[in-house]
Amino acid sequence: MAARWGAGMRNGFLGQFSHYLIRYATWIPPLVVFNGWVAEITQIKGPSINPLNPKGKVVKRVVGIAGDVIRTKAPYPHEYVQVPEGHIWVEGDGDKTKDSNYYGPISACLVTGRVTHILSPWDRFGRVKWWEHNLRPGIKKARHLLE
């Protein structure tokens, strides 16, 4: 009598393999395929890009919007500045970053997106928790400081 291979019969190795495959493969995250463009991961190397190069990409924290009064840092020539209508004040996290303290308020039209997730470093991986970032001292949501 010859052995037959059928749907109900399993070879010893194949049976063990499929058992382990099902048992251990369940932790593998599913691959999700989207029909359209979802996101682009961009890494910026070297010095920050500024509005003098609008085609470049940069990630900065928006710290002031139109009407806000900002206490500036060097090298900005004035101690306080009121953000004009249609503009925003941006600052980077580094001490030597080129931000609004370097080139002043920027047009809100230059903003093309917003950061929603951190991919690196791994200990900060996940959704950006904007509510955990305190307002820097020197940013006032009032106009009376200039008067």
C-alpha cells in the first residue's frame, strides 16, 4: 500500500512546521498597504534650513502665532517682538539652531505639515505629546508688553 498525500494527512515535519509557524507568527505585525501616499520620512542632516530656502524642509516648534508677544533670544536685535498677522514664530530645540531668533517671524504659508509621531530615538518612539511641552518663559499671549 502506497502512502498518499492528501488534505487530511500531514507529514511529521510539515505538521510541526505549520504548528510552530502559526504559534510564533502571530506576534508579527500585519503588513498594511495603502492605495495612496501616506507619509514621507525625512531626515535633515547638517544645519537647520531657514525660510531663505523655501524649498528646503525643516522641523521647528511653533511657539507664537499672530498677536503673541515673544521675548526673543540672541541674535535677534530686539528684546520683544509681536508676531505680525499671517506669521508665526518658530524655535528649534538646540542652542545653535537657526530659527525665528535668527531670521524673525516667518509666513504661516511656509508651513506644509505637522509632526505627529517621533520615530527616533526608540525611547521616545510614538505619538508627539504636545501637551507635555511647557510654554517657554518669555512668551506672552498679550500685547500690553509692547505698549
